[in-house]
Amino acid sequence: MKLSIRDLGGLLVVLLGLFVFVTASPARTVADFNFDWEFSLGAEPSPLEGGEREWEQVRLPHDWSVGIGFTQEESGCSTGFVQGGIGWYRKAFEVPESAEGEHHSLVFEGAYCRSEVWLNGKKVGGRPSGYVSFVVDLTPALEFGEENVLVVRVDHSAYLDSRWYTGSGIYRNVRYVRASATRIPEWGVWVQTPEVSEEEAKLEVRTEVVSSEAGEQELEVEVEVLDKNGRAVASETSAALIEGSGEVVSSLLVAEPELWGVESPALYTARVTLRRGGQELGTYEQRFGIREARFDSEEGFLLNGERVKIKGVNLHHDAGLVGAAVPRDVWKDRLERLRSIGCNAIRMAHNPHSVELLELCDELGFLVMDEFFDEWKVEKKKSLVWLSDNKAPEEAARGYTELFEEWAERDLKATIRRDRNHPSVIMWSIGNEIEWTYPYYPQSANYKPHQPNQDLSENPPDFNPASILERMGGLHEGPDELYETAKQLVAWVKSEDPTRPVTSGLVHPSVGYATGYAKMLDVVGFNYRHWEYDGAHAMYPTWPILGSENHGTREEWEEANKRDFVAGIFVWTGYAYLGEAGPWPRKGLEISFFDFIGTKTPRGHLFEALWVDEPKVWVGTTPAEKSEHKLGENGEWHYETRVYEIPQMTWLRRWEWDFIERRWNYGEGEPLVVQAYSNCEELELFLNGESQGRLVMADCEDRIGKWMVPYAAGELKVVGYEGGEAVTSDVIETAGEVSELQVEVNRKTMQANGYDVVRVDLQLRDEKGLSVVTGERRVEFEVEGPARILGVDNGWEKSVQAYQTNELETWQGRALLLLQATKAAGTVRVVAKSGDLVSAPVEVQVED
């Protein structure tokens, strides 16, 4: 059945110039397919059957859940108190008659989830997984020279199918690829660097060729290697006979290569041209880096022969107010902030992330753990009201486990083919904490799970496989399914990419070694198990060890940093993320280095002091009655964990931070705990110029400077000393009433490309220009010019204000507005208003 867009409800679409590439006949062209879509939410009536629906104009990437906003209706804490549902997308386009006989496809980088794609009423593809990129062949269903109607159904009715926020819809990019019938398919070029030195690099370029044309063909594959300036530094042409499909392997040498590294991430491009009888059939360009990366059981991680300690963070795939539909500029801003505190690695927790994020990691020099699954064959429980209540309704919690048997191999291999050219990707991870779904694993360990403060001197972690398997014998019979599944997953990885190591995040590595699960891995990931490093290394000295998930504490870092055989750590987490939260209105977790809007947290300041060499000090304050740090009668500090509203959530304290704020506004004489984080040898606190005491940091058990001080208005200052000399300081001053709305932008120009994003940061200030963090205000942003509002947020984990609007209440005196350029040039002008306060305007030029 041929459906017209008019039959589907009446949409005026201007088709002229929709795709530049359809007016000519080049061998291979790629077009942006993100614009001019329509969207409608709700399962029925089906537009495929002519049902009348209301449609809204949207552009991709698009996340309808974040657009709906936060609610307790048909939602839950695991996914951040947002709704799912079933959404429909449609788009009309034309392809000229001259393109018949060629191959036409769409590349979907991600649609969450259970997507199905129809063209002109014929089903042409889809993907159950919401994270995996996929290609849809449009060729059999295209009508050349006529209007084509594309319809996509996305089913996220199981809105609690994950332990965190997933987003809903076509939330990543879509592109249209027009190619010759004999062509290089998507992700069909793989550049390997088997031999690398400063003098010379040997490259092996594998080019896949597929054809829908009958018979054997004589083809030529030309490979050119271009440096960052576009200059050819190597080339080779190979002849091949191809029938149906085949692979051509080209070997090249690059003299004196620029090596990719965390400090100098040099990139090259392989330009691969396919020809037949002298006629060009298509050119495929693939970016890559030349580097040698390996893990060693004694030296940790080595990049180009030099030891690099991994200073990593875990990231979920959402980015606050934009949900899962994250623009490239937002990821770039986040990575640059992480880089500023010394971070050099990202774990893509816990499923495949966006191509744009990987490209940025390539460009900025971040190391990447690329992860496939959070669940295998047994589901992890999802929560409804508060984190770990495990009460998500069964139908709402249907997740990937029911797809695993049928789709795991295809999804894993598709992700490897997509990502294996990225030099940033240094390892593949097959899973995360899978042992929780097999209770006999934690029960076979000789210690309680997630109890890092237990007395391990009397009951050290047991790595003796005989005793572990003896305990397991009374708990489990038959083959270990976890080991068998891991063995299969590793085999699939190695079949696609034997060049990179395989890891997994284990919460019970001692048991994993005994069963053989850990021994299937090239690098064993330890999740929250730093006290097991020595026992594991002693018993299994040939297995490299990595902190794959770690509490964001000084102890976790130091325990890894002082052991060469531990490659490094990945802290949970780099940025606050939606979901894994509760009770209402706690929509997500700020247990991170940066909050939802990119403000550096106290934890972020501590790790900057740990990871960056420059002298650093940061000071914050807490009312004594709220502080967990208590000062005893003899001047000794001790620690008392705070009481939780829901006692079952007390375990979360190990991830949360001290209650500490960046302010100096309290009641006169109120006792306050002042804390300072620093990498200096000594610290001294001054209140209004008078010393409150000087500390030697080596004498502080937790390496945090602490003073008990009665409040007095004025200036609180901490000075850091090295070798007895003052080298840095940090100051907080008493702020007055709000008298100014300060608005700043992170860039003055954008391109009129429909993609560039500008941050508009707002800070409440007093008449002296000091930040005011205690008097919240309702703020409205007025925006004029060629930009669309992506949303607003204040960074607070308990703010359930709508994102996609232009007004909100501040939190700690801050707010963020994100604007995205349209395709028109002009001046964007932003003003913030709150009552009788009006900010000075800021302007951004949008240029052609």
C-alpha cells in the first residue's frame, strides 16, 4: 500500500532542496536526515492504518520523555520519574528517478527503544535495543520520482526497563546514505596499527565490499592516508575479484607518525576509493589514530610504551536538561570540564554511547572503556519509589534480558564494527556487576558485599579457589551460567576485534577468578573492591587489574595510585545523572564531580587537588549540627554518619558527599565546621585576617583540613603553603542581598547550522559583586533572534521543574539556559528578569 503524507493527516512539506545530493549522481553521498520530522505520542490509532492523529513538528535528535517533564504518574525512581509510552515519527522526502539502481539506506545511531521502520507502508527494519546503531535498507521500498513517506514507531511503554534514565524516541542522529549498488557498507573500513614506533607505523586497512549486482567483478581499492592537514602520507592500490561480498586488505607504512595520546591526540584519515574499470564507485573516509595501547599485570596501562595512570569517570548517556538527545557541544563542554580537573578516561556506563561522544574523546585525548551490557540473561531489579525498593511493576520493567538470547551477539558485534576505529577506545567491556543476578556469587565470598569498613585484618578477602568453590558447592549445582555466558561474549568480541583487551566490571572478583569468569577476561575490572587488589595480584599475578567503578574518595584513588599493577580507576560518576534516584522529588543522583548543569562539586574540587599538579585549595562550610565531622573534647575529629529518611537507603551514603556548601552567611556566633581540600603541604585558615590555626596535611588522617569556627561576618580565607611559602589561597566572603542578575555566555559566535549550542549561565550577585547562594529567585529568560531554547535547569537533584521552558527558580543562586542555533543568521539577544531586577543583555552572533 502506497501512503501519501496527505493521507496521513495533512502535512505541508517543502521538498525542493530537501537533499542536495538527490539532484546529482555522485558515487556515494551522505546527507543529514535530522530535520523536518513530525512526532505524535500514543499507541493508537496507528498512522499505518490511516488513523487520524495530532502531529507536532520536531527535529532530531528528539527525546520525548524529557520533554514531558517529571511526574509521579506512570513513572518511577529508577528512570528518574519520567514517562515512557509509544511514539510515532514520520517524514516525507523524494528521490529522483535517476537514483534508481543505486543503494539507499538510513543510519539510525540510536532510537530508544524497540523501534520499527516502515517506508511507504512496507516494514524495512528497526532495532529492539535502544542503544545500538543500525542501518535500514530503503532500496526495495523506495518510489523514485515520487513522494516517499517514512514512519518510525518507538515503543518505550516499559518505562522502568532500566536502572537509570534512558530517554525515549529517536534520540541520536539519523543520516541518509546513497551509494552505488557495489559499495563499501557503513562501518566497512577498519584501520589497524599492528606495529607502531616513533620512526614508522605499519597500517593494515581492511575494506569490506558488498554488491547487489550479479556476477564477479574486477575492482580496485585505493587507500590514501591523510594527516591532520589533509596531506597524503601513504597510499596503496589493490586489485580484487568480488562476487556478492568480500574483503580487501591493504598494507601501508607511515614514516615518523604523530602518535595519538592523551596529551597530543593526533588523528589521521584513511580515504578509501572503490573503482571498477576506472570508474569511481564511491569514496569512504575513516578517521583513526596511530598508537600502541596495552595492559600489563605489573606495570598497569601503557600508551605508546609509557605508563599512564587511568584517572577515569563513569558517564551515563544523558546530560541533564537535554535528556538523552545530547548535542555535540554539550558533550564537548562536559569533557573539557572533566579535563580541567585532570580526568583522562571515560567508562561508557553501561551501554553503547553516541558516536559524537566517541569522536570528541578521540579529539580531546580521552581513554575509553566501551561497554555493551548492564544485564545478561537475568534481570536486575528496578525500583519504583526509592532506590533499591525493587518494586517496579513487572510489565513496566521489561528490559533487555528478554532480548539477550536473540540479540546479544548482533548488538555486540554491531557496536564493535561501529567503534573499532576510535583510538580512544582501549578496551571492550562485556558487562557490569552481573554477579548480583546470580546470588550464589556474593554468597560464596567470605565477606559482606559493599562493606568497605569491615575489619579485613581478621577476615581478609579469600582468593583461594578451593575454599570459594567449596562454599559455592552448597549453593549452586550444575554449570556456572555466568562463566559460560562470559566465555561466549568474549569469543564474539575476539571474532570482531582481536586487537583490544576485554574487561568486565566485577563486584566479586575473588569468586569470578575461582569459577573462571574473571579468567576469561584480559583485564579484570574491580567494582568497589580496592581492598582486594593485593590478594588478587598475589594469587593471580598474570592478570592485569583495573578499578572499573570506584567511590569518589581519596582512599579509592590512593589505593590504586600507589600500586603500579593497578591500571587506574573510574569514579562513579563524572556528572550528575537522571534516574537511579528517589524518593520524590529526587529525580537523579548528584554523587559526581560536576552537577547537572556543570558546576564543579566539592568532590570535583577534591579530585582536582589529587589529579592536577598545580597548587590547589578549596574551602567550604557546614553548620556543626549538620556536619558528620564532630570535634571531640580533646580536639580529635571523629565521624558520625547522618540519619536517612528511609533507613533502607543508608547504604547510599558511601557514594554521597559530606553536606558542605560554598558560603559564609550564617547566624552570628553559630559554630561551623570549615573544610579545605588541597594538595599543599600546609594550610592556614584566616577569619577576617586572624589566623584560626595552621595544619600540616600529612597529620590529617583523611588529608582534609578541618577547623571549628564561630561565625562572624566578613572574609574566610585558606592559604596553602609549600616549603613554608604561600603558593595559593581560596576565599569566601559574606554576601548581601541580591541586587544583580549576572548573565554570561561561553561563546560569542555560533554557526547557522542548526546544531551549535551556547551556554547562558546566570548567577545571583549582591551590590559588591559577590555570589549570593542563599536567596533563591524566580528567573525568566527573554530570548530574541535565531536560536531555539533547549531548556533550563538549576543543577539541583531535587528540582522537578520543567526543562523545556524559559523560566525557573534558582538553586544556590545559579541557573542555566541552553540555546541552539537555527539555520538563520543574525543576533541572539538574552536578558534575564526577576521581579524588578533585569540583567545586562548578552549577545551571540549566529553566522552563515
